[in-house]
Amino acid sequence: MDIPNTAPELFTWEFATDPYPAYAWLREHAPVHRTRLPSGVEAWLVTRYADARQALADGRLSKNPEHHADDAHGKSKTGIPGERSANLMTHLLNIDPPDHTRLRRLVSKAFTPRRVAEFAPRVQELTDSLIDGFAANGKADLIHDFAFPLPIYAICDLLGVPREDQDDFRDWAGMMIRHGGGPRGGVARSVKKIRGYLAELIHRKRNDPGDDLISGLIRASDHGEHLTENEAAAMCFVLLFAGFETTINLIGNGVYALLRAPEQRTRLQKSIERGEQGLLETGIEELLRYDGPVELATWRFATETLTIGGQHIAAGDPVLVVLAAADRDPARFAEPDRLDLSRQDNQHLGYGHGIHYCLGAPLARLEGRTALETLLRRLPDLRLAADPVNLRWRGGLIMRGLRELPVEFTTPG
């Protein structure tokens, strides 16, 4: 990897294709760096692993946008597109304790190891069904045909969205993905449709509850947990948004990394053929570290003057922890730019750290493992069907993922 000699230009399309040389320069020369984002908002980028881990767990860095020192116009650009106008702000990514503690406790019951294990057969069923849909073609766009619909249908099942309504959710989520980083009109319309649907579904579940997350939230509210209708809708919305986009990128980035590292891919395939799980387990963690689905952790705002990595941060300043940079820090990971599926000491920050650690990480890992294992087993000669220089990455600050991933393979006999 060639590290720039001078300060790199950030947030261009060239940067989005491969941000790691720029992050290497920042780690070495400006590890806590103030920059102007494409939205016009100024923020601090934290790029070293030790500083990033400290910042992620620092209670003086609030998740509540009300602590942002900028005006309301600036604040509107710091969250999930469309959430403010749709009255969906009160969720885990935007609140601090004690409300964060209360809401996280309610939702965490849906992501216990037992509940995730019970969900494994459904994830396998969805995975096989999606591969069945394109296996006879000998080619596919793994983002559109596989990585995108898999987590959408899975999170819909978890929330309790009826099967007959799930294609609507797929369409709305697709609009959010297509417009991410671009004009927000389409995103806002989709978010408002999701908001209206969730309000109606919560009302229906109150009268006819089931064994799903929305029904569980309603039951908790009815038993004195004081979950408002807005909180319930916002919680479901952020689980949908965070739950599908991170997993799309885990699968897409992961497959792409394996296709570009044939020795590692061959090791994994042979391990899968032998019925082993060890390399698949460590491999998912390495893919999360190497080119993870979340490039920057969601916004934090200094509630008081503080110091990160020797840099003075003023009260009200926005702070963005660059997970992608921290997870390639040579001070923490040996040969960080090399993909090593058997890497053992791998305490990456791909799903965050501290009280805001990704609640859905166990489900995302299950979906990622199932997707990779099944693809490599059923389509063993899977290969990239495009020049890597022609692939395009989605715009936006927080997530990192491909717009498309064209592949070819021998049609199974």
C-alpha cells in the first residue's frame, strides 16, 4: 500500500474506492484530525486504535445530537437520512443513559445467543432460497441478488413483519441504499412510508401479539417499562436500517476480499469441505477487521472540553471514530493490510466498543457465516466478473459497501 506523501484529499470517489492509504497517513501524521465533511459540518476524525477504543467508551462523548454546537441546519445532517422529519430520532444511536440503558435492555432479549441460534434454520432457508434464484444463470450481482435481500427478509422476520408485506420493506430499504450519500428526497419518502407502516403494525400487534420483537416491545411497555409508541417505532426503524445495511456490506465486502485473496479463499473452502467451523469463525472476524461494513462509528458530541490522542476537543464538537482506520493500525495488528483468516488476536472494532456496541452483532455474524459458507460450498468456482477498478462503492460517511458485485460461476449440475 502506497501511503501519500502529503495530506490526502478525503471523501472523494477515489477515496471511497480505497480509503486505507489516506487513513494510514492520518494515523501517522494527524491521528485526531479536524476536517470539513461533504455536508459542510466540521468534525474530528479519530484514526488510531487506542484512541478509537478510548473514545468509543468515553461517557463525555454523547450520542444525543442536541449536544452538537452547530445550528439546527448542521444537526439535521448528522443522523440517519429522513429520521428527523419522520419523528424517528429516539433510538439507540441517538440517546445516552439512562434512556439508552432502558431501551437497550428491552431489545437485547431478541439477540440472546439462544434466540439467535433458534433463528439459524430460517437464515439457512433464506440463504438457500436466494441462491436457488440465480444458481441456474451462471452469473449474478451478489449485492442485488443475495447480500441485499438476505438481511432484509431476516430482520423483517425478527421484527414480525408479515411475509406478504416484506417485499414492500425490500423496496423501501432499496430506496435508502440507492440514495445513500446523494439527494435525500427519495430517502425521506421511504423513511416516512416505513414510519407509517410501523405505526400501523405496532397497533395491529397490540391487538394480536406474536413471538416477535415488536410484540415483545409492546408487552414490555404494557408491563410498566414505559416504552412510547414513538420509541417503539424508532427502535424498529433503527434495527431495520442498521440490521440490513451492515450485513449487506459484511457479505459483499467479505466475498470481494476473498475473491481478491485466492489463497485465503482456497483455505476456507477446503476447511468448509472438511466440515470444520474454526476457520469460518475466525475468518468472519478477520473480514470484519480487514474491510468491515461500518467505516466510521456513528456521531458523538463532546459534552465538555476533553483530550483525545493529545488533541484538545471543545465542548459541542462532533467526533467521528474511524473504525476502518483503527482496525488497520499496525500498533495493534501485525501486518494489518494482509488478510489472514486464521488471525487469532483480533479484537477489532468492527461492531464498536462500550455501551453502544452493536446489539445485532450476533445475528449479523450468523448471517455472514451462513452466507459465506453456503456460497463457497454451492458455487465453489465463484469468480469476479468485472475489473476491480470498475466497481463502485456507495457514497456516504458511515457505511462502506459496494454498489454491485458481479460474479460468474459454473451452473451446478
